[in-house]
Amino acid sequence: MNKYLLLLFCCIPTITWADTGFNELFESDLEAHNQIADRVAAYHATDIALDTSAQQTELDRLQQDIETILQDSPNEPLYWFISGLNHNNLAALAAAKNNSEAVNQQIELRNMAYQKAMLLDRTLPLRLSARIYATMKYGLPAADKITAIKNEIKLGGSGENDTQYIQLHWSQVNELEKAGRHDEAQAALREMQREISRLDLKNPDYQLIVERAQNEINQGRAADENKVTRITVTKEEPSTTKPSMLYNKNTLWIIFFSVLALISVWMIVRALRSK
């Protein structure tokens, strides 16, 4: 069993839920517009048995309904999440139709909606669940993805066991390290170690995960230090050569005028002797 644990940590977690109702799927308490939310969630979680034309029509209509809801309730983060989720459904449909332009457009709209949801969710009480943050984090820009992971951890994680929970912590360390935020990555690693200890996880593979994460942080720091050193050396090289060049030019002028002065003195002495 142990040899498979490390492999699991190296894979992107895939969480599947049988229930496709929005509140059940995302552990939320949406009290209105459940029919729209449930249909968006169904497209997200299952394969809809409709042809692409019918799916396009329904998803477009759902997005229009969501836009109307947002006009009435612009400060509800759950509605912005539903909007982002439906844009993700539209992006998936566009990908199935090999329409790359539409895919990029829908992904951009999805990320904007998710970012708005996360921004509004900063106020208490929190409206977005750990499962919602787990869904939003994939595909977001690095800084937003880190924020989503942090909030997912804060809410207790979205996995079903301790291994997935520690894996979530490791993903936080990894994303911070990739972003060059080494001190934050180190702090996140300490947090992960505390959770391993708190949960009394004795499997030695967890220690291998800690060691690997620490090596990644150390390598990242070393790479940045080398980069700074190269930049410093490059900047200093021109300043060390300029004085030498200036010195050489001044020396040539001194020699020229000295020779000129000697010639002038010699000509004067010669003229005086000729008298």
C-alpha cells in the first residue's frame, strides 16, 4: 500500500460525486434559483444526452438567466460562481466543437466570474464552500489559484480522507514555490508538517513528501540567488571597463602634447643657435 501513496500525491486529484444537485454537489445553501443552479451543476458533473446544438442553446439560455439574476443580486458570490461554472460548461462545449477562439473567450469570462466570487467572499460569513474553491482553482492565474487553495484549506479541504487533505497542503506549497514565494512556501510546509503530526499520520511516505517539498524550496531559492548574482555581475562589468578606457584616452593625449612641447622647444633652441 505504501508504494502507491507517493504516486497518488503526484497526480491531480479527481473528485467525483454522484449527486448533481447544486447544493449537494457544492455543499452550499443556495435558497433561490435552484432550478438554474442544478442544471448548470448537471452539465458540470455529468454527460448531458443532447446534441451539441441543443446543448449550445440551453447553455446560452442558462447564461442569460444567470446574467439577469446577477443584475438583481450583484453582491452574491454564489451567483458569480454559478456564472463562472456555466462559462466553463460553454468552454467545454466549444472545445468539443474545436472552436479555440470560443474556448479562450469562455475561459476568460469564467476566470473573471470566479475572481469576482472570491472577492465578494472575503466578507463574513463565508458563502463559498471548500468544494467550490476546489472547483474554481483549476485554470485560474497563479495568484488567484493560491488564494483559492488557501481558502479551501481554511474551510477544511474538499477531499474524503487524510491523504487528500495533506495532498491539498502540498499543492499549496508547490504553487507558492512555483510563484517564487519561497518564504510563504516554507511557512506552508511547516503548516503541512503540523497537520501530519496532528492527524498522527505514521506512514513513512508522508516524510518523503515533506523532504521532496523542502528540496523544491531549496532549489528554488538557489536558482533565484544565482539569477541575482548573474544580474549583479552583468551590471558591474561595464562600470569596471569604462575607467580603463578613459585612462587610456587621457594617456594618449598627454603623450601627444608632451611630444608637441618637446618639438617646440627643439625648434626654438635651433633657431637661437642659428643666429
